[in-house]
Amino acid sequence: MNRSHNKIDTSNAFPFCESVYPNIFHTNPTPQFLSNKLDGKLIDVNEAWESFTGYKKEAAIGKSLQALNLIKFNDSDSIKEVLAGKELSNYHQVEITRKDGEITYGLATFQLITYGEITYVVSTILDISKLKKSENQLFIANNFSDRLLDCMHETMVILNADLTCIKVNKAYCELTGFEAKDIVGTKAPFPHWPTEQYDVIQEYVQKVIKGEFKRKQVILKKANGDRFESSIALTKITNHNNDIIGYFSIAVDISERLQYQNELEANARKSIQKKDAILKLVDLIGKDFNETLKEVTSISAQVMEVNGVRIWQFNADETAMKCLSAYNINEDKLKSDAVIYTKDYPNYFKKLYKYKSIRVDNAFESDLTIEFIEEYLKPLGISAVLDVFVKGSDGHFGVICFEHIGEPRKWTDEEEEFATMVGGIVSLVVENSERKKIEKKLILEKEFSEELIDSLLEGLAVVDLDKKIIRVNKTLCSMTGFTEEELIGDIFPYKYMPTEIHDRITFSGTRKEKNNTRQLTFMRKNGERFPVSLAFSSVKDRSGKTIAYFTTIIDITDKVKDEEALKEHVQIVLRRKEVISKLVSMVGLDYESTIYHIAKLSSEVLNADRITIWEFKENENQLANKIFYNVKEDVLGKEDLILPKTDFPKYFEAFDTNSILNIANTNNHPATKEYAKVFMSPPQITSRLDAVIHGREMRYGLISFERYGQDAVCSGEEESFVAAVANIIWLMVESKERKAAESELKNVNLNLQSVNTELKMLKKELEQENIYLREEIDLVFNYEEMVYGSRAFSQVLTEVEQVAGTNATVLLLGESGTGKELIARAIHNISERKNKPLIKVNCAAIPKELIESELFGHKKGSFTGAFKDKLGKFQLADGGTLFLDEIGELPLDMQPKLLRAIQEFEIEQIGGTVTQKVDIRIIAATNRDLEQEVKAKNFREDLFFRINVFPITIPPLRERIEDIPILIEHFVNKYTKLYNKKIKFISEKTKSSLQSYSWPGNVRELENLVERAVILSNNEKLAIPKFESSNEETLISATVISLDDVQRIHIKKILKQTNWKIDGPEGAAELLQMKSSTLRDRIKKLGVEKSV
């Protein structure tokens, strides 16, 4: 078998198979395989091939190389020639893909062996993967070295051992301008060495050869002959035996770096100078203002290397600047207090306001400075300016100007920055100066505030946002008993807040409500509780942000007691009025039972223990005991007791000048001292209140209210009550006597028809007595200018009394003609404002365009027709009462202005600029339903709530028909005097018809009707047009309501209640508890008619 194509005889096939070849094949450490040339399938492989490829023999036998995808041939044509049976093949480099996918490399040889008729291919593969890897690494290294050299910014020159240049990099050529061919192959001196530097560079090279290594700064030469500063380094190149095989030299152009370094050093020196200047200027802040400005201008001029620095200050409206401080190297003609006006240099100041600084390198060519070249720059020789705004605490303070004299100067950014910093320092100096002024003012204000806070009569507590107390005043400490040290730092809830109110209070700082006042119970240090009124508010900074809260605290212990006393007093007044009304209603009833009720009710009101009624006898020289009432035993009795004036002259004389005797101590008072010894022990009477009962021509007697126990002086209200009771007793006596006289008159009339003359005289006397009685009744019934007797109108006057003494706003509600103006006048006349004017404004009678002027007044010329100043109704009513009649007619657009005037009690005249405070009491009246008007959007809801503080509803006349006879008498008296008529009688039918009429015009309609009737009447009988009359007459002055009148009024009220239904469930008959037929008879008899 030869290397190329060994022919093996088939007859020796067995010996071939049994020869040593298989042993050599399988034990060979080099990978081998045997394949059939015809189909390329593997016949055998050795162990080295298995290890090299990763395939097992069993898996590979019978498969071709292509099927295994094992070998990738790099020289495919040569291998194909071998496999085609041509001559000897060389080694071929192949790429082998192992079973595990790893790529490796080998050198493969292929031999053809023919055995018998079969040709085999024996292939041997030499593993060259490590060699291949080293080859790739070497290639990469060489490629990297070349690229690295070309990528280096430093110039690189490579020399061999005899210092011949063998290579240069791209940077060398770019820096020096030489090409590679100009230096490669040359020896020192090289082209880039300047002649003047030969010895220096050569000396450095020799030191490197001797083993020294360091950089050297030298001057090198470019191809164009230019020199440049360079830093060079020469380094040895050795092999693995440490033999020197060459050198490489690196050079760096440091000319720009040196220039930059020199500039940095200069800038550093300048920066240090500026820094020192800034620090020195900062140290000046807080010192004398003018001296500081001088130092600023001097120091900054030296640092900026300018000829002059000036500081200008704006006036208040920034229309002019005054030179406040100036520094000049050379004296100039400009005075230090010179003034320039901004309007003269519009372009300059426009840009200064916009950019806050101006930098002009050539002042003679700039549009900004052309305006003041001739006047300012040229005379002083200023060629360049750098100006910066200076801020003040509330805007611009002025300008600092840096002025350069000589050639134009290009200002740098650093110089502008320094100038801006100097401007900032000047701003701080200005602000510090202004702050000192403010601090002085604040110290004064703080001292004033401290004095003011401590002088407050109200307690004051200030808390921060964390609810901690930070300030209290002396009043709060005195009020609560806690010291300032105990309260400062206290956290909510505070020491003076008792535990029982903790769950009912919230921290006021977090509340957002319109009414920031509350009433609570606080606790003193000793545990005592006391009522307080709190008012909450907040402290805000200029931006409106809340920074603290404060509370003012008022001890209202006395106020609460006063309010309770006032409530008790009101109850007493109401009780007295109720008793008076009840007693008046008893006039004319049984005398004995009425006296008992008078005694019992009045004793309850006055808290008396014994009541005695005395009657004067013997020309008022004796007092006879008519009746006495013992409260404790509830016994009404009579006692035959006579008090002669001769025994007790001082007691009798006391009533010669007084109608009321109010004695606190009966044992010591001169009038009752002798009296007390005889009649007041036992039991011990300590105080008494006596009132004279006046008769027609002389005094009737006395009524005495006596008390046991401690001494006590009765109040003025109690005296008035006793006087009213005395009058009622006289009315009772008069009524009793009058009834007796009437009874006697009737008997005489029945028996003695002939004595007609005497009867007329008696009748006249009775009329006069009745007039007198009515006058006495008026003392009880009438109130101010009003005529009434009904309970409904009495309740109105009770409400008038309750509200009159306050300043509360009153709203009078009622139909037209019910007397709203009289009620308003009554409220004013019994109020504390009665000595001041009552001003009336009819809102419905004033034109819409004039109502504001009418209410608030106007200034001359404020509108067309305003020829002179005019005071408004609010100003005229100052100190008194303003009555706004028909307020429901007020135009909607005028209502907010009225609301503000009522709410704030301040007005501003039309055309005026000054707000004027007024002290008025508002009474409003309307015949409209304002709640419905609010819903209909015709009346403002807030105005309604503001005037509806104390509403009083005045009943219409149809709801107080018992007052009609009294009113008729009043109007008849009024107009008979006016028209000189004598009218005394009225038909019962007419009277009944008047009481049945619905009176849509109320009292005003009744008055007009009576006035017309008086005019039309020609005799003593009042004939009222359109009202039925009859022959049955009654005295107009006989206004005591008869039983028929009472029945008529009551039946008519029930019929109105049932809508005139008589029969059936809830009919009038059922409610009156009578038969329907009986009721109809009564209606017919009493003349009850349905109102028109």
C-alpha cells in the first residue's frame, strides 16, 4: 500500500484484514476514518476520531460525512480531485462541527486504497484548533496595534534598536505636517527636531538609553517651520529575554494647554481679587449707609479697573435719578448730587427695565447711549459703560454704573456677573437700611401693641396652628386665676375649660362659619365655673395665609344675671298686665266677688301678706276699714276699725302731697311710726305700700298692701300697678253706685212719668258720669294715641312694651288702616330714643330713581338736578328711629344697598367718598306677605331675615269688633268738636251692622265713615250712610258691652269658624251646645249678619 493509490490484490483480502493494519488504525493517536469511495459511507473509525468528533463508532458507521454534517472543506476542488481518484493530495485545512455543535479546525489528508474490487478512502485529521486560535489572536493583535496607533491623539514614533524610525502614526503626520515617508528610515536628528533644540533632545535620548525615564517639555517644529510647545516621552521596547529591540516616542502638543493654563492662573488671581472684594463688601452690610456706599464704589472700581463708579437713586415715582454716591479716579465736573430724568433717555431706561443690566462696549456708537453722549459721556470721556439695576425692598432702588474712560472696552461675562453681584450687595445694604428703619418702627408698634393688649378689658388668648397658647393678656389671667406662665404652652383643651364641656366644643381655628361667637362655661383655677362669651378670629400674613388664631373672652356673669332678672321682670310685667286686664273685665260684675278677686290677684302680683281697703269719712278726717284680705288664711273680711286723723296726723298728711306712700320700715318712718305701735304688732308688719283711691270730687279712700319680714322698698312698676288697682276699685265703686242710680232711675221712670224734667237732668248727669268713667277707663285701656279695649290689641301693646326698650329691629305686619304708624310712634315714644326724631319714609310714595337719594342723601352735582347737598333720611334719623313704611314696595335693586346700611349702620351719599356711621333704630312696616314675596323673588331673603328680628302682627278691625264702639265714640268726639256738632245717640241696628261689617279698610275706613256721618247728621243721632237704622237708640258714650253684644260677637265668631254652617256635625249649633232652631232665633233676634 503506497501513499497515493495502493492496489491490493483481492486474493490477499483475508491476509489484509488479518494483518497489523487494524491495530495500527485503531491505536493511532491521530483521528482517522475509513470510508467507501463509491458511496462515501464510513466503514470504520478509530478511538481518537471518536474523541475528536464526539460521535460514537456505532452511530457513525454506515453514514456519509455529508449526512453527519461533520466536515466543511475550505479547499473543495482539491479534495474532489483526490476523491475522484487522482494523484496524491496535500494537507487540507478543514472546519469540523463536533456532535455537541462546537466548531474546531484540522489538517486532513485523504488516501485511496483499493482492495479487490473496492476502493477505500483513508483520512487522517490533525487537530490544529489551538494553532488556529493563536493565529487568530496574532492577527487580531497586529490589527489592533495598527488601529491603536492610528487612533491615538498623541504622536507616536517607533524606532528600532539602532534608533532608526520604522513607523509613525497618523497623529504625528497631522500634528507636524510631515508625511510618513519623510521620517521612516531616518535617524536622529529627525525632521521635527528644530536646530536650536538638537542638544536638548539628544541629551534627553541619551538619558533614556541609560535607563532614566521621564517626560520632557521641549519645542518641536512643524513641516511649515512653526514651533510649538510639546511634552515628549521615550520608552524602551524589550523582548521576552529583556533585550532592547526598539523604542517608541510619544509627543503631545501642549501649547494651547499652556495658554489656557496661563489664562486660568490670571482668572484665578482675578477671581480671588473679586472674592476678597465681595467678602469685604458683604462685611460692610449693616454699617453706616453712606459710608458703605462710598466703600462699595471705591472697592468695585479697583476690581473692575474702571475710572468711575456711581450709584443713582430713583425718586418715588421713578421719573428721575439722583447721584447718591460716586467714586472717580480723576476728578470730573459732574456733581455728586446730580439729577437726571428718565423721560430724557427713553431707550436707555426701556432696555434697563427689560434686561435689568446694560453692557455698552462703545458708548459713542451705541443707540442706547447716543441720547446722552454730548451732555454726559463726551465731557467726561466715558467710552464704555456697564450698568446694573439695584433692587429696594419695594421695587427698584436705583442703578449702579461702571464707567470706563479711554478706548472702547469689551466687557466680559465675568465682569458683568461681578457687577451684578455688587448690585446685589448694594440691594442688601439698601434693604438692611430700610429694615433698620422698619425695625425701629416695629419696636414702637410692638410696645404699643403689648400695652394695648394688656389694657384690654376683654381676655385675650393667641394660639398657633398646633392649638398651643402663645400669648395671653393680664385680663385673662385675672379672669381665670391662672398665671401667664401656667397658660403659655398649654394645649387645647385648655386649663380654663372644664371637662364637662370638652365633648361640646371644637377648636375654633378650624371652624368656617359666619358667626364666630359662642357662649360657654369656663372654669377658674379654684374650680369655680362662670359663663363667658367668646369671639374667634385669625391672624394672617400679607399673602392671606393663616398663621395663628386668637380668641377674645368676656366674663358675662353679670350679663346673665341681668338677663335672668330682665326675663323675671318681663314675666312680672306680663302678669301685672294680665291681672289689670282681668280686673278691668270684672268692672260691672258683683261687687263683693270682684273685690275678693282684686285683693287675691293683686296680692299675688305684689307678694303682699295683707290688703286693706279704707274709706275716707268725715271730710277726710277719718279712715274707716271697708274690707281686709289675709293672704295666708285666704280670708276676706270686714272690721269695724276707725283711724282718726287727730291720732295719726302725720299718716294723713302724707297723702296731702302724695298719691302713693312707699315705706320700707314702718316702725321708723315718720308717717307710720305712731301708727305701727298701735296696729302693726303682732304680727310684725315691716313694709307697706298705700295708694289713694280717687273719687270724682274728692278722695274715696286708700288701698294698703302690707308685707311681713325684711324691710323692702317697692319699685316704680309696683307703684304704678297699685295706682291702677286703686283706679279699678274706684271704677267698681262708681259702677256700683251708677247701677244703683240707674235702678232708682228706672223705678222713678215707671212710677213717675210726670217728672220728665227731673229724669232728663239725671240722664244728663249719667252721661257726664259715663264720660268721666270712659276717661278713667282710657287710663287703663289706652296706650299713647291708641283707643282699644280688646285682648288682641292688648297683646300687641305687650309686645310693644317688650321690644321698645331695646334697639332690636321691628317689623310691623298688618293690613292697611290697622294703625301700623301709631304702633311705630308708640315704640319710639317709650324707647330711650324718644328725645330724638322719628323719621318716616314711605317706600311706595318715592319714585324709583329718587329713593336712594331720599334714603342716603346726595352731594351737589352728583346727578342732573342735584343743585345742592341734601341729607338723607338715615342722617336725619341719626340717634333716633327710622320708620320704613310699605317696605314691601321697595325696588329690588335698592334692597342690597338698604341691607348694607341696616346691617353695617353706615351710609355713603350719592357722589360722596366718605362713609358715615349712623346710630338708628329701624322699624319697618308692610301690608304684604313678605315670605311669599321672597318665594316669588320680589323681595330679597337676606333683607327679610335682617328686618324680621321682632315681628308684630296687628290684627284687622274685623278681629277686634269689641273695639268698634270705643272707636266710634272716640271719632264722634273728635269730629263733633271739629265741626261744632252735638251728637249723642246711635241706633242699635246701626251699631250691630257696624260690628258685622268686614272693614277691609280697617280703622281708617271706620274713621272716614264716622267723619262723613258727623258731617251729614243734623240732630243728636248719628246716621251712618248705607247702614240700617232703627228707632231703638243708645248713648254713643255707653261703650260697656251689653250681654246681647257679647252674645252677638260670640255667635258671629263661631259662625265664621264653621263657615256659617248651623246644623250637623261640627256645626255652629253643636259647638254652642244649643238647638239649631234656638240658634236661628238668636241670630234673628240679635241681628247677626254675614259680613260683606
